[in-house]
Amino acid sequence: QLVESGGALVQPGGSLRLSCGASGFTFSTYSMNWIRQAPGKGPEWVAYVSSTGGIKEYTASVQGRFTISRDNANNSLYLQMNSLRAEDTAIYYCARDLVVYSTTFELWGQGTLVTVSS
Amino acid sequence: DIQMTQSPSSLSASVGDRVTITCRASQSVSTYLNWYQHIPGKAPKLLIYSASTLQSGVPSRFSGSRSGTDFTLTISSLRPEDFATYYCQQSHSNPYSFGQGTKVEIK
């Protein structure tokens, strides 16, 4: 399973680090993603990281502000979010790829809420 | 960027009904099209991948098909546990976009 944490209320321009703990599978063999869903909207893919952490991809709106990373020794995925904006307000999910680099999201967590507001 | 357009945005149906949801891609995504089910308070669930492959453990009443850039999710006989929001998603190219969702409600 996947369990996200770290969501909070943060002011515009602030920073936040989300975590995702994995269990029940060999975390180090799967590529991982962050996906978010703003209120009343469809989900939006945010970032991808390969199984080793060597390849990372981002959607354009977060490029340069967000950093995805992972710690395979501790079965954890992270999303460092800087320069937060109101439009970053969403539930953030971590999700496991079906197969390497498929960006087909086989397993999801239940999400953590990030609210950016003054 | 590839835009994914779902229709309808919502529908009302009864248990036992056949339900069809459509997703159109703004350009070719080949068969890189996936369908998800989301029940509020639960983690989203992968139903169909590669346009028509049923994910392991998903009931056979769910099926997917493709015609060019148009994709269809069909539930052959709606069950109470199927009332949810359904999303399509293209895994062809970055950004890996989703449709806006189709909410299936009880009639």
C-alpha cells in the first residue's frame, strides 16, 4: 500500500515536503509518480521518477518549483514543493506505475491535502 | 499538450443498466489510454489499461474499446458498487493528462 503524509495549509510563496511510504511490494523496482486533484477538477499528473531515481519528469506548471525524489532504502517517495501558489491547492496522491515508465497508475494512496492560502 | 474530453460529465443509471462512457483525445495516443474508478474517500483504482486490457482483479463487466482517437468504457450490467466517478488518462506523452471525469449516479 501507499500512504501519503505532509499535507498542510501553507501561505503563497511557501514550501512543503510531501512523503509517501510504501509497503507490501519491492519499492525499489517500481517507477513512481505524484498526481494531484484540485477541488472540482479531474486529476493532474505532476511528476515521475524512475525506479533508481535517475530519471525525473515534471508537468510544465511545476517545473523548477517542485522536486520529486525517492529513498529506496526506506521505501519512501517525496515531493519537495517550493514557491507554492494558490493553484497548487489540491489533494496530492502518490501512485505506482504498472510497469516501468508506463505512466499507468496501478496503485494509489488515499492522498494528502495541500491548501495554499493566506 | 493532449486534451482528453469525456462525455457525459454525469449520468444517472439503475442497477443492471448498461453504461457507456466516452473519452476523446485531441490527437493520437495510439492505445495508450487507461480508465480509472474513483469512489470518494477511497484510493483511485485502475480498471483498464492499453485501451482494452482488463486490470487484474477487475470484474469482467468492465470493458474498454478504441476507435481512432475515441475510446469507450462500458459497464455491461451496473452494480451498486459501481456508482463512482470514472476518468480516462493518456499515457502517450508528457503531460500525461486525464479527462474531467464522468460521475455515475443512482437513478
